[in-house]
Amino acid sequence: MQIMNNKKGMLQLAFAVAGFACIVLLYYFPANFYVLLCGTSVLLLVIVLAWLNMTSPPAPAVQTTKRQIYRDLVESAGITVFTTDQSGHFSFVGSQAEALTGYSPAELEGRDFSFLLHPAWINQVFAFYNNQISSRIAATTFEFIIRTKSGQQKWVEQSAQLIFTDNHISGFQCMVKDITTKKRTELELKESELKRKETQHRLDSIINHATSLIFIKDLDGRYVMANKKFKEVFRVTDKDIIDKTDYSFNSEALADHYKTLDNQVIATKQSVESVEQINTPEGKMSLLLVKFPLLNQDKSIFGIGAIATDITDRTEYQQQLIEAKKSAEAARMKQEHFLSNMSREILSPVNNIQNMSNHLLEMSLPADQKETVLHIKRTVASLAGMVNDVIEFSKIRNGKIIIEKTAFNIEKVLEEILQQQLPVAREKGLLLETQTDHKIPSILIGDPQHLKKVLLNIVSNGLRFTENGMVKIHVSLLQKTKHAVVIQFAISDTGIGIPEDRIHDIFESFAQEDGNISRRHGGAGLGLAISKSLLQLQGGDISVKSRPGYGSVFTFHIPYGIKIRIDSLSPELDPAVLLKGKRFLVVEDNEVNQKFLRVILKKVDAFADVAANGKEAIAYYESGNSYDAVIMDIQMPVMDGYETAAYIRNTLRLQVPILATTATTTREVIDKCIESGMNDCMTKPFEFDHLYHRLIRLLYKSSMPNPMSGENNNEPKLYSLDLFDGLDDPESLLDVISIFLEDAPLQVKDLTEFCQQGDFSAIVKAAHKLKGAIAMLQADPITSLLVKIEAAAKEGKDIEPIREDAARVAGLFAQLEKQLKEESLQIRNGNR
């Protein structure tokens, strides 16, 4: 009976061992058919051996041999086999133990099993196996950590079978496998899942606390997710929207619109932006909607994400700005209309009074009556001056001032100033003197009328605020080159002076030192503001030094060209040489002007074809004719000058120089000429040498660095280096250009960015800084725009015109930058 019980136990153990071996094989080789087949064979062999052991009790030697075979079979599956007595001491240890623990079977046999356990696991393992013994559980499986001989920690899975002897528990038969890799993988997966849940929780928290509406759709347009804000705005729940499309709660037209946006995202895999006006339970709302594709690792789109930001306040503010801009523009137009009417209605009778006063002064009047007439004349002149100041200021502010380039004599301008202001000086008992540097050329090219305006403003101020002493005008040559000069004017007085804390305010509009001065001395407070603007338009600037009680000194400078008389020209610069044989196309509808231009050009042996309008001019070109330059009137029938220039540039693709002639050169006219492709604009009527000068500048100076070099580049030059002709060597000139090309692009970029931001204060500073650099290069079109930008930014009212002018500055500067780089290359090659 005892033998049968033992055999039965062995059979059970054989089944357990074989089954466990198959499980191990399936665990490690789940898809390997051959391994499974071998495992099954092992199972059958073990069962057969167990059965033989049951049915025919073997001799002890045979039994030992079979047990060894059994153990070998198990260990060949990579499983460590050992037995212990009931107290846990090793009685047998398989050869695989060394690979698992680092100890050889000999080192383990006889030792207590617990020395392999990790200290943290000793109590758990003992409790587990004591329970197995006390509960007489035949077989168990337990996972725990052991420490190897080298101190390494390993996770193991141990199957323990109780060994019974005479129905008493005598020990354990155990099979152990290393599951460290499996446990590490499980732990990593667990950690990863925890992190994923954490990330998901954070993302959900961010999305649900976002102030924007956020939602996700699948590719069929069904809502997959919507955040808290979305549901609050539309007062819906997940049940109301999840798995539904826009057609479920929008009109068909609106749903079609949203579907079109979705399809665009799906087709392009690009984000789509739109402004949507929606109705909510709280009323109308403006949303900036951005839809974007959701892509997987393969860059395939699997959904559509969307973020909608409430811009209702911004939209209303923009609408208010638009309305305010319209109102401001309407007010400006009314103001201009008022000023225009005022200039006509007020100045006309004022001029009549002045004329009658002059007529009375020519008569033989008693002394007291003559004094009265003189007083009337001065009062009316003062009134006319203030009215003109207001009109002039309005023109400057609206960019309607045109700076002329005509020949004049500076001494003559000073004489006119003395003629007008000496009577005032004598009446107050003051001296008025002028002193002129004899090195200043007798004929300059510039704007004498605006110079006279500036001088009159400053001199009249000096006389007005001076009770004793004198006012003096000192004119000196500040800089001179071959083709240009910089003239400095210093107007000093011995008047009341200006406190230091008011110095920077006197050039502002309607500014005077204090209210008492306005009452005592009169004036609208515009003279110095106008003067500064006019100087800046001419590439100059003004400063003042003053000491209260001692007087003031106003100093300003202006660059001018030098007039070269035709009768003194060298053969190389003589128009008869430079223009001889040149072919010109004259486009002019007035027959007198046609004949006049023919005569002018014939005097220098130049050829001219005449067209009565733009259509005839184009016909000349399309017939195969070519010309060195075009002289074209702007106002013509059939096809005007603007249209003709644009056609020549855009359709015929010609870069021939085009000189516009017009009776009125307002800022709008000049801007339109430039936009249509013309190179220069001059006012009719004009003198012979004036036209020659413009044509030479177009054909040579503005087109070619060296007139005799034979190059042919008809792009108009935006600058002049005349002010730098006094530099000692080409390297110095290159240094100047290099510094400009390094600094100016950054300044243009800053100006553009400030304009986009609408930062008026920064715009004023940036425009003023850039203007100084540009003026030194005599790039007048850019300088004029910068002056206009600076003036408009100081007012701080309307940003859009400033942005438009800044864009024009950027475009012209890009052209200037290109030309200066070409100029630098020519200087290095010795071609200048």
C-alpha cells in the first residue's frame, strides 16, 4: 500500500513536472511548433517513466537512474531543479542553479534556502511556504527576489511540490526560472501607463481650463471631444455633441461651411484660419477659428483639431477704429476745405488792404496819417503771415509740400529778407545785419522759396522777442564737394532768451515759451515747427542755444547742389557734347510745347520724334524705334503720361529713362509718377539749361557712375555721393558706405516693426534716426517719406497711412541698398 502511495505520488509529480516544462516552453517559444513538439515528447517520456516506476518497483540502482534521467530532462529545459528538507536545507541542487545564482550545486547543498533570499522578502517567503506545509497544499507557485553570489538581484518564479514520505511531509521538490526580464518589462509598462495617465490628466486639465473653445472631430465630421469652455458657451453636454456632426445643431448652410473648412484641412494637411460670427445663448460672438490636422507617426491624418478664440472685444474695437478713422478722415477733409476757403476768403481782402496801403503810401500824406497807414500795413502783413503759417502747416502735415530744385543766388535771398525786415528793426531801434562766407558759390541748386520762409520765421521771431541790441544772420560754408555744398545759417539775437527746460518744446506745433509771450508779442506758435519740417524736407536740420536774458542762436544747415553754367562747362560736361546725337521721344499734346522742345534739343544736335499722346508714343516703339530717353507730358488726351509710362515698363519691358513734365508738381503727382515708372519730374515752364541738366542727370549721373565708361544701366539712381567727394581716398568712401549698409537695414526693419505694432513714440525716434543717415546720401524720395512719417507719428492719430509710407520706404530702400552695393563694387574696381 505504501509503495502504491509512493508510485501514485511519483506519477502526480511526473505530470506536474512535464506540464510545467511545457508551460515554460510555451512561455519562451509561443510560436515555435518544433519546440512544442519536443516538449510534448518530453511530457510523454516523463509520464511513461513515471508509469514504469509505478507498475514495477525497480531496484534501488534502477530507481536512481530513472530519477537522474527525469532531472536531466527538466534541467535541459533551462529550469533550475532542487529539493529541500522540511526545514529548507538543500538536499539536491540541479546543475542549472549556478547559472541562476552563481553558486555551484556543491556550494548550495546542505545550506539553508533562506540565504539566497533578498532581505526584504525573507518573511514573505517563509510565511508563504509555512502556510503550504500547514495547509498541506500539494503544489504552489510564488514570485520573489533573490540575491546571487555577485550581489545581483533577480526575480524568480518558483513552483514548489510537497514531498510526502509515509504520508508525512518530508520536504520540497522545486523548479525555479529567472523572470527578471519579464518583471522589468511589467514594471516599465506599469510606469509608462502611470506616466501616460498623468500626462492625460494634465492635458485634460489644461484643455478644460483653457479660455478658448477646443474640440476634435474624426474624418467623417463627428465630434470626438469638446472641452469645458465649448460646452459652457453653447450650454451642451457630451451627450449632446459626441458622435454627432455640425448638421445636428446648425443650419445646413452653416454646416456646409464648416464641412468645407474640414475638407480643406483634410485635403491640404494644413491649418485653416477663419473668423466666425456665431449665435450663442449669451448673444453674438466673434471667434477666431483655427482648424488643423491631427497626424499619426506615418503622417497620415486621422482627425481634425480646432481652437476657437473669442475675439468679440477685438472685433468691436476694430470696428470702432474704422468708424473713428472715417470720422477723422471726414474731419480732416472738412479742415482742409475750411483752410482752403479761409485762405481765399481772408487772404483776398488782406491782399487788397495791403495793395491799398501801398497805394496810399505813394501819396503825399501828412506824417500822422502816413504813420497810421504804415501801422495798418504791418498789422495786415502780420495777419497774412499767421494765415499763411496755418495753411503751410496743414500742407506739411498732409505731405503736400514739394521741394523744388532750381538755381538761385543766396545773396539775393538775404537781400529780400533785409528788405522785408529792416523796417521792423528800425522801428524798434534794432540792428539787422548779414554776413556771408565769400567761399559760397554764387549759384546754388535748391529751393529758395522755402529757405526764405525759414529765414523769415526765425528773423521775425528774433526781432519780435528782442527789445534792445541786434539780430544777425551769419551764413557760412560748412562742407563742399565737386557737385554739392552744405550751407550753415546762424541767426543770433540779443532778446529775452529761452529757459533750458523749454528748449525742446519750441519746435512743437503752437508752442511758445508761455502764455504771456503770446499776448505780448503775438504769433500763432507755428513758425519754428514749420521751419524745422521744411528744413528736414530739404535734408537739413535745426538746433538752438539760448540763455534767458542774453538771447538765442538758431543754427540750421541745408545741402545744396552747385549750378554749373553752360558757358563755363568743360568739353566733357558740355550738353552739346553729352547730348549730341542722342535720340529723344517727346510726348506732348500742346503744339507750342512740341516746337519749344524740338528747338531746345536741336541746339545740342539731338534728335527728337514727337507724339501727341501716349498711344502715338507706343506706336513709335512698336514700329521698332529706340530712344535714349522719353520727355513726356502727364496730362494728355487718348492716353495720359501715367498710363504710357506703365505700359512702357510693364508691357514693353523697357528701362528707358522717362522725364515727366507738368504744370503742377504736388506730392500726389510725384508719387504717381514714381509708381507709374517715371524717373524724374520737372515743372513747366523751364529754361534750356534746366532741361539739359535733368537729361544729363538721367542719362549719365543717375544711370552710370562714369559717363565715358560706355555702360548702359538706365535704372534711376536714388542717391548722390557728392557730399563725400572731399574724402581723401576711396577706402574712406567705402567705409562710409559699408557702415551705412550695416546699420540702415536694421533701422528700416525697426521702423517697419514699430509701424506694425502701432508704437507712435518708437516710430518718431526710428524715422528721425534713419532720416539723418538717408539725408547724407541725398536720397530725397526716401527723406521726404521719413519726414512725413515722423510728423504723422507725432500726432499719433492714424497708423494706416504711416504703415503705407513705411512700406514705400522699405521698397525704395531695397533699391537704394542694391545700388550702393553696386557702387561699392565699382569703387573697389577703380571705376569711380
